[in-house]
Amino acid sequence: MGFRFVLLPTDLLVFLLIVCTVIFAVLARRRAPSREAWRRVGRQPAAMASAVILSVFAIIGFMDSLHYRVQLPSGEGAQAVYSSEVLSALDALLTPLRVRVEKTYSAPFARESFQRETVERADGGQARITPRLVYGASHLQEGESMLSDIARRLAWTPFLALAVAGALLCVLGAGVARNQGIGVADAVRRILAGRTDLAWRSALIVVFLAMLLIAAGVALAPHYHMLGTDKVGQDVLYLSLKSIRTGLVIGTLTTLIMLPFAVALGIAAGYLGGWVDDAIQYLYTVLNSIPSVLLIAASVLMMQVMIDTNPQWFDTAAQRADARLLALCAILGITSWTGLCRLLRGETLKLRELDYVQAARAFGASTPQILRRHILPNVMHIVLISVALDFSILVLAEAVLSYVGIGVDPSTISFGSMINAARAELAREPVVWWSLAAAFGFMLTMVLAANLFADAVRDAFDPRRQLR
């Protein structure tokens, strides 16, 4: 069966972001100060562990950005017709979780449904029972122990995790041995002892734990609902993994949209001064005076009206949902540039009075040259620190906005939509807790890793901290 690739607007921006990241890494490697600053980041164990976790999330988000439509069966010689459902490479990988839909709620690793049903008895009466799940633990016979089955399926997972971590250790050992001119065995011992320049031991520990969790998921997810199911019977683990791309898109694309406004206006206000400074200060003061939730809500609702009144713009529901996601990123970016702009304005006010800037001006350098060669490189540490810190704030912002109903499209899976769907079930008796706990756990892991990595970047790139 054939398929056709689908390139959504957010997919294009994700690929562009990857290209920009590679270019930034190459340029940073060529400049000695940047290379040394990133080495300082890599020397911190928490930063290396966080980088591994963020890399795992980034890989999942990238796989979920490779979209396609499946070709439908058609007669011989007929024109190819494709399904209106847009899938991704992650959907293909998680097909057992995607298609195994129960009737309604079921608890993690449950055999039976969470809700009781009324059934007819053989004697003509009725009884209230909790029926067996259609897919979850359906391979177990009556009386067969679930714990023994889980233990048997997990028996090989530590060995796979050790094999992957060992292979990575050998690769790192060869690289350290070549850089330091020592033997591979000596390099491996240094990595395991934590006596290398970069904190490779911490990274290896996190790789081992990540591979252990992935192997456990591969072993158990096709047979059990590891995190339970939601109201319509969808696997919560599948929903959590699909929510990662939404969080990453909100956190990264919003930052890309915000940066041009913040950098250009902040540097212009600080360097040019006069009426330019007054106008820019007035602009971001007015924006800060408007409650952000109300401004975002009004913008999202206006964009939603435009999307609803022009259905001919979109061939599939996925394109429609993606348009709303992109609109949300743009709205968040346009309304969140004021803080970084104020910081850059203050730093530029200080830089323009320094001797090397005054000398460049005295020698006849033009204003664009001074901004490009003397001002912008010396404020990039503030930009980099703000980008790293704002990522986690924006991920949390999406959850809050979706919770109040002005976030992503209802058909888009996100942490906020999972929390919004689970809030009504917290008043049940017994409580349906697993959807909220899964969204909270995944979001906490992503945001905590981003915050720890941002702290390391701030320590490495902030000149005042280096002087202290």
C-alpha cells in the first residue's frame, strides 16, 4: 500500500529549526569563546543529563513531524485516492497503542474495565459487572498471574539497556582516547570514574535509564495499557507521547517568532535612543498593560473565526488543527517579546558608551556595522539565556491555555487537552487519576530538564557569573 508525504506548516518550521541548530552548532564550534562556554555547560552533570532527556523528547517530536497519508484501495488503473487521515512516523511506530481502543476508562495494567456494566444473566436476571478489557491483558487466562507475566517479559530489558549503554561507552571511549592520546581502555576507565573533561558518566547513566524505560515499553505496551485509558478508551501512553510534539512546537517556534521582534526593537531602542526609544518603550508598555490571557484569548478566537469561515483552505482536519497551532505560536510570540526587549535595551544602553563602540563611531563605521559587529555579538548571551528559560514557560503556557479552552484545536493532542479532559473526573469516586498523572509526569520531566539545562547555559554564558 502506497502513501504520500504531507508537509504541514509546523513540520516545515521544525525542519528549519533543525537546520538552524546545526548551523549554530557549526558556527559555535569555530569560535573559541563559544566553544569554551559550551564546554562549561558540558562539565556540569545535571546539564549533560538534561541534554540527554531533551534529546529523547526531540527525537520523539521529530518522528511525530514526519506526516503522510495512506493510499486507499482502488480499482486497477484508477487514480490514486488517499485517506483524509494524516498519520506520522510515530503513529506508525505506535500502531498497537493507536488502534487498540477500549470502551472507556481502564486503570494502568488493569484486566477489567473501570466502569461497571449491566449484563443479562443465564437465569434471565441482570447483574452489574466490570467486563474484561478487549485488548488490555487479554492474553492472560483466568487465574494466570499478571505479575509473573510482567516479570517474564521484563527479564531481557536490563540486558538491552546495558548493551546500548556499553556500545555508547565504547564509542565515547574511542573519542576520548583519540582526543587525549591515551588507550581506549584507559579512556573507558576515566569515563566510568567521572574524570573526563565533560560529564559523560552522567549522560551514560541517563541513557541507560532511558533505554530501560523504552525497552520496558516495547515489552509491555503491546499487551497492557501501561498508563490506562481515557474516557473514550484511548491509550494514555499513546496520548502522552503524542503530546510531546505539541509542547516542543509551542516552546521552540514561539521563541523563533519572538526573537526578531525582541532583538531588533531592543537593540534599536538602546542604541538609537531619542524618539525611536520613546516609541518602542511606549509599544511594549502598552502591551504589558493588557492582561496577557485576555489578549491571547481574543487573538485566538479571532483566528478561529477566520479558520471556521474559510474551510476551503484546508484539505484535511490535520491541516486545520495545524493552522490553529501555528496561529497560537504566532500569537504567543507576538505578545511575549517585551521582557527580552527590555533586557536588550538596557544592555545596549551600557554597550554603546564603551570605548570600542565610541572608537568605531569615531572612525566612521555606519550604524548597521556597529550593531552587527559590536552590539549584537555582545548581547547574544542574554538572548541565549532567555531562549533557554522561556522554553519551559511557554510549554506551561500551552497547558494553561488549553485548560481554559483557548489553546490548541480540540483534535490536537497536548498536555493541556489531557489535563482539561481529566479535570471533570477528579470528582468521581473512585478518582480517575492516571490521565492527569501521566500528563503531569511527562510535562514535569520536559520542563525540569529544560530548566536545569537553562541554568547551566546561564552559568556558562553570563559574563558576570564568570567574573565572580
